[in-house]
Amino acid sequence: MDRPIILVANAGKDQLNRLRVLMPSADMEMLELDSEADVVLRLQEGPPNLLIACSNGGDARKGLGVIRQIRRLSKSTPVIFITCQSSERLAIEALRAGADDYFKFPFSADSLRISLKRLLGSGEAPVTATSSRGMAQTIVGDSLGMQDVRDYISRVAATDSTVLITGETGTGKELAAEMIHLHSHRKKNPLIRINCSALPDSLVESEMFGYERGAFTGAVVAQKGKLNAANGGGVFFDEIGDMNTFAQAKILRSIELKEVYPLGSNHSVSLDFRIIAATNRNPEKLVADGKFRQDLYYRLNVARVHLPPLRERKQDIPELADFALENLNRRFRRQVQGVSEEAMACLMRYDWPGNVRELMNLLEATYINFPRRKIVLDDFPKTFLSTLKTVDESPSNERNHIVSALVNTKWNKATAARKLHWSRMTLYRKINKYNIIEKRNPPR
């Protein structure tokens, strides 16, 4: 069988050198093209197996132009975008242009090799997770914390280790679990979700382990449990911190040995599944308080993914809003083009106790009010505006926001004003109102 031919367009010297090392080891043949015109000529000979479009240096437009060109000529050819920049906005723009995957240079050879094999092996669409409402989602955010999370998730996905995901409610723990599964070698098999907080003691064994016909009254046919349904794939223990100690004891052996005893059976069933667990509680405190088994905790806490709350990464709110509006426009068949400066300033001031989920729900509720070309303050639901007014009327809260912005920008008032989505004059008036004085280090 012939080796796959990979077209590489607009790559710099360092990018080419790295790809030249990778391609032979991945059993692929690389064809280097210098310009968009060369790509067009090559495509006229027939679609390649895959194209890698690069942005060489600080200008990403050439790489994006190549992607748009190949999408006009071939809808099915897999495309990977490699850029020297690192921006969530650029990543979204690349995906909109038609890229199937996105890497920042220098990239991980293992991560790129996995992506190549995935795209060449199945020819499927870019991997994203899908929520229960059918909205395609991905982990969005260009803050340093979220960049680290995405990078670690890509490394975890390539292994088969047990994963424990922590974070407050609404930070995206289920989405992270789905992304780990869908980027793993188990992606063609299901990820079975078990809601630990809603699992009664009387149903733990029958729900998770299954049962034989006649095992109890009403068991007229044999039934496979959820762990058996996850065979070959993964099982996601959602909110495992809420699982009672009875259920913890029951699943510990199954997690350790990867086998189950269906109710009414004398024989165990060996299974092969990956375990991903998530909790919005502090697992170490649960163990210390005697509410979570220490041996189970050690079994689960192998690869640890922590999702920060939205209030600690507010710089991601504009990107999250753009991403949400793109999906909502598609669902509601609207053409809302963004959020006004005044409305965005309100989103940035709010602390989001419900995190990303609360933001997404707010924007969806806003669409019910039929916003025009841009979402303005009056488009937000009245309950949110009332809550926001209460927050804004707290002097200590607003003063803390201003001081935090000034400290983080080293007291550069123009930069701080932009961070707060205010004019400089508004910032000066607030500084005077709250008597905020810059504290400088005394001379030595």
C-alpha cells in the first residue's frame, strides 16, 4: 500500500525541518509547496491525503488563505494548521476557514502524529465534544491557565491513565472528559456517564454491574450494566465526590481489577475501560473528613486536571462569548455580530458563580429577547441586570476590581481602563471616588 502524501504549504525552515523528521517515522511522504498558487496547481492533479498549512512568522493570513483555497477546491481533504502564534481567536478563525486541527509551533511530535493518524484513518470531522443540547463545543480560552489545561489534556488523552477532573460547578468538567475520550484511541467506543449523586444504594449493583435473568423480582431478562456498556471505551463517574461510601466500596474492586460480577452470576466478566472521574468538591478534604475512601482516591488521582473558575480567567470572556454567539446564530438562525462595549463591560465585571455554564445560559436567554446586530445591555434578562446592579452598588467590590486592574497593569491607567472596558476618564473618576492611591516602594 502506498504511503499517504502530505502536502505542506508556506512552511518556514524550522517547521520544515521538524516535519521532515516526523513524516518518515509516521510512514508518510511529504511534498513541500511554497505558495498558494502551487497548492492550486497540485490540487488540480487530484486531492492529496492531507494538507498542512503553515503561518511562517507573525503573519497568519497566508496560512489561512491556503486553507480557504483548499476548501473551495476540496471539501473533504483533511487540513491541519500550524502557526507560530498562540491565540484562541486565531484558532477559531482557522476552524471557521476549514482547518480540522490546530497546532502552535514548536509542536509536540506525538500530538501531531496522533492527529495525522486520526484524520487519515477516518477522514472524519474535527474532534469536538457535543453537549446534551447538541451544541458542538471545545475548550475555549487563551489565558495561560487554559493553555496549560488544553496542553495537559492532549498529553493525557494520548495515554490510558485514570483521570480525575476537579473544578467548580459549571467550569466544564464533563466537556473536558469528553475531549479526553474523543482524542484517545478509545474514541470509536462509547464514554458511558454515571451520575454518582443520583445513584441510590438499592440500584448501585444492578445499574453498574448488570444482572442475570431471575436475579431478583422483576429481572425477567438479563441486563448488562453500565460498566459492561463501557467495554472498550470509557466510563465517566460524574460528581464522584457525592458518591456514598456504600457505592465507593462496591466499585473499588471493579476499578482495580477491571471485572464485574453481575447480580445472580457466579462468574466474573473481565472488562477493558478507561476511568475518568470528576468532582466539584475538594477530594483531599473529603478523604480527611472520612467521606471518601482513601484507597479509591489513590486509584483515581493518577492524572489530575483542574479547571479554573471563570472569575480567575475573565480575559477569556470575549472569546467565550464569540464562540457561544457563533453556535447560537446557527441554532436560532440569527446574525448577531457581537456584544456592545457596554454589555461586555458588564460581563467582565460580574464574578460568574456558575462559571462558563452560567455565561452560556445567559447568552442563550438573551437570544430569546431577539437582539439585533449586536447584544446591548437591555437585551440581557431582567434577573441578570438586577443581580448586576446589586453587585455594582457594592463599593468595596468595584474598588477591588479597580485596584486589581491597576496592580496587574503596573498602574498603567490606559491599559487598566481597557482591561475594565472603560474610558480613561471613567477610570480617573472612579480612582478619585474611591480615593485610590498608588503605593510606591520607598527610596533606598
